[in-house]
Amino acid sequence: MDLRVLLIGDIVGKPGREVLKRTLGDFVRRREVHFVLANGENVAQGSGITPNLFKEIAREGLDVVTMGDHTWRRKEALPLLEAEERLIRPMNYPPECVGRGMGIYSTPLGVRIAVIQLLGRIFMDPVDCPFHTIDKALKNLDPSIKLILVEIHAEATSEKIAMGWKLDGRVSCVFGTHTHVPTADERVLPKGTAYITDLGMTGPYDSVIGRDKKSVLYKFETSMHAPFHVAQGDPRLCGALVTLNTQTGKATHIERVQLT
Ligand SMILES: [Fe+2]
Ligand SMILES: [Fe+2]
């Protein structure tokens, strides 16, 4: 059987939450989507997540919400990360950190799906090696679980592409988040893993990666600090739709999604 999974890029602030509300339900019905994942590291005014905002986006039909380098931005998120099984943060943080780096979920087709998130290390704060972390995680995973999604939340395209090749044939899909810019390199790799370097953001595209373009330009030009507010204009939902074979766990199709 074919399982259709929608992967949604970083939801940024209120414009991101609003475009999610306006577009997701219709798309899920029209394309018969079985499982929805969204990155939620930017839902709270562009940085982090709160329990109320988690509820607000989850009730739109999200099966799992992932975080990223903004995981610890809001103190209110800590008890949520501890208790909420539908919330995932990068697995390669130190073992003392609250929350989980992997979740296993049931799907409407009766098969289970594993979701793992990793953080990159190029141009980012130091964390454990994502490549060794995923090897260990896959070794310990219940072998009856064939459907595996791996999110690589990272800045450098090279690090994400390397992760895609490393995991080709070992997981169902490797997808990137964090840059907020969608890439046009979606494909199914030779051994059956769907891959895309970045899903792009779900938020205002009349901006610099979600923030007010005047303040960002001011900072670049003067190097003086200006508060970066979430922008408003041209909200879009960006992500990818992936088709997975439930028997083999391999991907048969990936396409970019952009909804306005
Ligand atoms: Fe990020
Ligand atoms: Fe982000």
C-alpha cells in the first residue's frame, strides 16, 4: 500500500500559523494525505514554541511537530517537550536534555512510522555528531518498523546532501529544514530514499527568511542591532509530499508543495 506523507517546512509566527489553517485541511483531503509532519521551531513570534501554540497548530491535523536549534528558546516549552509524544527535538543534543529525538507513530494504514530529527554542525552551535547519532538510532530501532523519516535541520547544503547519501536505502525519506528557503533538488535516490535539501518555510515570503526585510538590511549595512520582527506579506506553506511503500519502506515519489 502507498502511504502519503506531507512534510511541512518551518512554520514562522502568526503568518505561518494562519496559512497553515487556510490551506492544510483542503490539501490533505484533495491529495489523500495519511500522515503530516511540520517543523514548529519558529511558531512563537519566530523563535521557539509554547504549549498553547503547539495545541493551535497540532489541531490543524499535524501528527508530529519537530523543533531545531530554537528548541530551548521558550522556558514554557520544557514541560511540553517532556510530556508530549508528538513533539520531537534533535536527537544529537546532550543526553541530559529534556524531550525526545525520536517518535514512533501509528498511521491510518495500520503500519508504524518512526520520525528522527538531527541537527547539523556546520555554521551551527556544537552538538554530537549527527552521522554517528543516526547510525546508533537505526541500530536500536525495532526492525519491524519499515517507514522511517529523518529530518536534518542544518544550515549547510553539503551536510544535508551527505546525510541523504549516507541513509539511501536505510530510511524512507531524508529531508532538510532550517534555512527557510525551499530547494529544487527533490528526488528519490537510487536505493529508494526520498530526499530534499530544504522544505522551505511556512510563513511570509515578503521578508528575509521570515523577518522584516528593513531591519535585516539595516543590520547587514550598519552592523548595528535592530529587533527582527516577523514579517507579514506573501504567506505560503512550503514542504514536500512523499509517497512510501508500506511493505518495503521505500519511497516511490517526492514532489515539492507550495500553497498560498
Ligand atoms: Fe533552525
Ligand atoms: Fe527555522
